Amino acid sequence: MNSQISLQVNGENQSCVPQTPLPELLQQLGFNPRLVAVEYNGEILHRQFWSETKIENGDRLEVVTIVGGG
């Protein structure tokens, strides 16, 4: 049985398996982890902590894509 948890990503409801590592979740959602910044439950999450951050039920993520321009 594959249980799912609920979370919000950029204001939209999403689901994933419990304890999914943040970089894996970003890839599942179609983000390139090298080109985004992440706010995790209201706090900017520094990239050095991404691999140890496991997604839990009710988490809220805001993912911002870095865009170059001129």
C-alpha cells in the first residue's frame, strides 16, 4: 500500500509519499533543483539543507524559478 501525504506547492494542493527528500520532490514536480529557490513552511531554506529535508504532511512550499534576462 502506497500512502500519500498532502502538501501545498505554490498555493496548489499536491501529494507525495511521506519522507520524500526535497530535491526528489522538486524533480517530480518538474522543477530543475539547480534553478530554483525554496521557501519551506515560511522560511527560506538554504540549499545546504535540502537533502536532509524530508517532506511531511501539511508542509507548505513556495518554489521560485531563477530567470536570467537582460
